[in-house]
Amino acid sequence: MERLSQKNAPIYEALEEFRKMRVVPFDVPGHKRGRGNPELVALLGEKCVGMDVNSMKPLDNLCHPVSVIRDAEYLAAEAFGAANAFLMVGGTTSAVQTMVLAVAKRGDKIILPRNVHRSVMCAMVLCGAVPVYVNPECNERLGIPLGMSLEGVRRAIRENPDAKAIFVNNPTYYGICSDLRGIVKLAHEAGMYCLADEAHGTHFYFGDGLPVSAMAAGADMAAVSMHKSGGSLTQSSFLLTGPGVSEGYVRQIINLTQTTSASYLLLSSLDISRRNLALRGREAFSGVSAMAEYARREINAIGGYYAFSKELCNGDSVYDFDVTKLSVNTLDVGLAGIEVYELLRDEYDIQIEFGDLGNMLAYISIGDRQRDIERLVSALSEVRRRFGKTRVALMSQEYIEPQVAVSPQDAFYAPKEMLPLDATVGRVCSEFVMCYPPGIPVLAPGERITEPVLDYIRYAKQKGCSMTGPEDPDIERLNVLSISGGM
């Protein structure tokens, strides 16, 4: 290990050496370095297609790494301050599901906020774990759920001392952070694991003045989306673990669901991106923070919009705020966030991350330029001038307290029937309903359907939110537990 430094990219270096060998391929993939698919070569280029190779001894194997992939994992763990790091090619969804599957089995409880990504609930469907929700406070002006308060976590631990883990968003999609160090302390004192979804927190490990990272806070596991703010290819991610977690057992859990045909394009992009952040991350994210803060000031000067930031911090449910997240409330312009999202795309050729009923998020990261920021600010000013109206009849409340009737697994696999939306009030849902992005369930399997939930679904559809999850793609009908299978 002494020969390795953060200047190395072991997987990429091995691929370069392999490319020079001009090996004749009688293995998969069948395009044989692109020769069998010239249109793919025209799209991606010879070098890219030539690096789409199979696992073999010189290139190691992700399922059981012993050489270059193992070296890349070692460097990633060192760069992120973790005991161990695992390269993930199934997105952060796969990393999140590994965390849940590693700590819980059927009937085990996990304490978590309701505004978790769908991957958490999907993992509970797979393993049979049961959610115990710490209902977050809600900012009424913004209509968004905040973080978990320490008192809420204490209460959940007191009422569920047999829970196996506490799951935390660090940060939320909007950039809000809970008191992660405090939650880790409470979890460990209760003999529970602390798991962190850091899909939107890669830069916490490399930025100054940013919220604490999960590994620095002492969390046991963290799922880190390198492909978001870290710059790697889409679908590539890291799973980080602390010293109290068995490396071998986590690898076994990963191998239950992750592909045995890992893409070396994804693996090498993780390797190169880790090197880039380790060598230049602090400088890069300092620039990202500065750009986001500049954009925030300029947007707030337009009038009507509210680009929120650290002024939300209250020492508890908003313990810290990620200033790189350009989250903007749009309701005082008389437009829902999803409407501003669509206007920016259709009228100004600007694609932002997402818009919901009251807010939009422009994702600022290491690839952005100052002139792009100027264009966004100018477009938002034009949107207000051309399309803004009086704030009337706009729904802002994002958080609806769930009523859990049965476990997600039991509900998902139970006998069910499909009913029109209006006929489902009081019944137990057996599928997911969510706006994507951000992918936070409005309904999850096992939750009772209430009138406020249906109002939210109807309104979100009316405003053009991308609704996903149900078997019926038009979301005119929902699957519910049959009367014989439970209400």
C-alpha cells in the first residue's frame, strides 16, 4: 500500500496498460471493442468503447477485488476518511439499499425521517424491515420538511429501544442538515447503527465551511453519490463504512444485488474523480460555494423569489445548510416550482435539477461557469416579468404525516385490488407514489391513503410534476390491499 498515493488512479492506469497490449477478445462484451457496433463507436468514440471490457485478472473483479480495484477502494477510503470504501456501479440507490440490508432483517425497525429517497423504502420491501418515522418539522413559508430534531430522535429511541439503526439525510435535497454528530451519539448510546444518505453531500468531504460529513461525524455507513457533485459518470457511487462495520459482510450484502458485470467505464470514472477531488477538491468546491452564494444574492435581488440559505439554521432541525444548493422558493412570483422549471427549459433552454410545488433547485457543481450563472439569473428575472402573477391558490405544504398500517414488504406482496383514486380513501396503499425528482414517496407500501394525500397527488399532476411509481402510469387508479388481505 505504501506505493499508492492520491495521485494514482489504479483502475484507469490498469485499463491504459491493458489497451496497449492489443489483446484479441474472445470474451464479452460482444461488440468486441466496438468492431461489432460501428454506430456505438461513432457515438462514444473508439477509446471509450475500447475500455468497455470484461473482468479479468489484470483488471480485477468488483465482486471480490484483490488488486487494482482493491487499491482504488483503499485510496477512496483514505480520501474520504473512512475505514473502508466500496465502488458501486448501481448508483447510490444500490449503496443505500446495501446499508439497510446490512443492518436489518424482517421485522427489524429502522428510525428515519419520512423525506427519505425511495431506495430506502425499496430496501425495506426487500428485507422486511419496518419504518419508524421521526416526523420532521416543516417550514411553513417554504412548504418543505426540515431535518430531524434531536428530541424527535430521542423520543423514537425511547419508544423503540429495539430499533437496529437510525437513518439520516445529510443533506436533504434542499440542502438542509440535521445535527449529525448529535444523532450519531444518540444512536451509539442506544446500541444502534447510524446510516447516512449522502447522495447530495459528496463535497462535504472536500469543502471548507460546509456541513460535517458522515464519516467525520462518526456515522457507521454512508452512501455517497460521486456522480452528482463529485464529477464521475452517472450511476457510479461510493459506499463508505466506519470501523465498527464488518467489511466482509458488507461485501456479501453488496453482492446480493449488484451486477457481476461491472462497467469499467463507471469504475474508472470513480477512480479518476476521486483523484481529482483528493488533489483539487477544496479549491474547486470553494469556487462552487462562491458561485452559489453569488447566484443567491442576485436571485433575491430580483424580487419575489426567495433563494434560502443559512438564515434557516435554528441549531436543531436545521442544524446546518449546504450553501452549494441553490434552492429557490417561487410561490411569491405566483408560480409553482415545477412551472418555473418547465419555463426555464422550454423558453430559455436551461435545465435545472427539479421543481416541486413551491420550490426549484439549480444544482451548482464543479462543472459550472460564471456565465452560466448569469444566464440563469437573467432567465429567472425574465420569467418573473413575463409569466409572474399574484400568488393565489398555490399549495405550499410538502409534508403530509404518514399513517403506517403494515410493513412495506407485507403491503407490497399482499393480495391487492386497483381502484380509482377517489375510491381509495382509508385503504392501505400497496405501491409507491412519488414526484421524481426528488424521488421522495408521497405514498409508500403499507401507508393508509388519506384525503390530504389524494389532494396532493391531484395538485401535483395538475401542475405537471412527473409522478412515478404506481402500476397505472396515468395515476388515475391505485393498488390497495384487498379487503381479505387487510384494510
